[in-house]
Amino acid sequence: MLQASELWQFTGTTQWFRHLSGYLYTDGVQYVAEQGGAYWLVDKILFITRAKVKLQEFGVWKLAVREDRSATLVCEDGNYHKLFEEKIDWTDFPLEKVELWFENGVLILPSEH
């Protein structure tokens, strides 16, 4: 099962993955998707980025999971201005929170910056 402490092992990336949206994501994000059963999260972030948020250079995506397994997904720009927010009724995502950064067309873990 995915542990938050495992994510800091990703510093830089050795492999990029192309998403159906046309954007790329790193091996750290692939690890979160695979180990956390969170391909849905990668899909949601990248399709929303393409269709609604239209980030040009940088955005911070934050998923916060509550004890009742509901969650909130938020996107902010680099100045903490909220660009998008969605309530999620239920998720089995194993971490209480995760933060992913979108930089110049690539979704990354903060430690991969």
C-alpha cells in the first residue's frame, strides 16, 4: 500500500508517460497512480487542466481525504489563488493528502521539481 514517506524517493524523473489528454506525467506520479489505485486522480487532474483550468505554466493540485472517505480536490496557481475545487463523495485513496504539481505540461511530485 502507498505510504506518504515513499514519495520523497522521487527526485527528478527517469521516465515520462504520455496521458490521453496530451500532457505528460513522471514516474513518481505513475507510482502514486499504480500503488495508490489512483489512475482516476491523474485522469481527473489532467482532463480538468485541459478543459477547465487551462494552466499555462504552473499549478498545484491538492487532494485532501477526510475520515469519512470523502475528499476535496483543489487546484491553485503559484500564488495560492484557487482556480478549481471539487468535492468527491467517496474515495479509497490510501493517503490523507497528496500534492501534485503541473509544470509546463508535465504533472510531477513536488520532490521531482
